[in-house]
Amino acid sequence: MENAFKYSKILVVDADKEACAPMVQFLEEQKFIVEIAHTSEEATMKLDGFQPPCVIMDNSIPYLSGPEAVKMFEARVPKIRVIVVADEKNKALAEECVLGGAYAYLLRPLNMEQLMKALQETLAIRKKEVMSYHTNMGMVYDMIKDTGDVVPEDINSPDKPG
């Protein structure tokens, strides 16, 4: 499957370094820019600095799992998309995450084609949302400009009477 979202940022949150290594390698081969967090503290720091559009989260991170984690991600990065990875025994919690706002969940062992399909879908949806937001902001900007009100670049204009 061709990657239509090359160079998109992906944060992988997984406490098990060995378990996530094949997925990270696959993502990098697909030309994603990947950051990895192995603890809840690392995830929080990386979210703030990296600002990825998508997180792939193992659902067994201590102090960072379930719908609360999804809400925390959304609070730190607006319009972020979360894909939850879970073992069969944690399937119910993964389903709760989807009800709580995660885009999807995938069960281990991971099928890389399914992962890629989920990433393509979630990044496409996020792109539409972001484009819609910017289009709407552009319409608001045009409305303000048409009324003669101050628009952002006019605020510090030397020609503008102060």
C-alpha cells in the first residue's frame, strides 16, 4: 500500500521496547517521522514538543491507558487521532477507548497492512478536519476584512492610525 502521508509525525507509546520495535521499523520504512515514548511521562513530554497528528498507543502503559489517555492526548494536541493497540485480553478496554474518542483499535499480533490502512484512514480524516478548520477561519478572516475591521496583519501597520 502506497503511503499518501509520507513524513507525517507518529508518536508510538509502548512500554515494551522489544514489542514495538518491528512496528517502529515498519513505520520508518514507510517514511513516517516516528517518536517513541515508553512511559506516561515521556508521552506527555513528546506530545508537547513533537505535536503529532496521530498516536499509536499500547493499552497497557502504567498510568496511561483507557479513555482517560485518549482525552489527555486530545487536550494536549487538538484534533489528534489515537489508534489503540491491545492484546486480546484487553480488547474490552480498547473498545472503551474507541467509545471515548480513539479512532480505532488493533489487536496483537499486529498485521502491518491493517496498521497502514488504519493510519491512512485516520490521517485522511484529520487532514479533512484541519483543512475544514482553516477554510472556515479563512471565511471568517474574509468577512472581517470585508467589513473594514482590523485584521491581524493590520494591527501593527505603520499606516494604521494608533
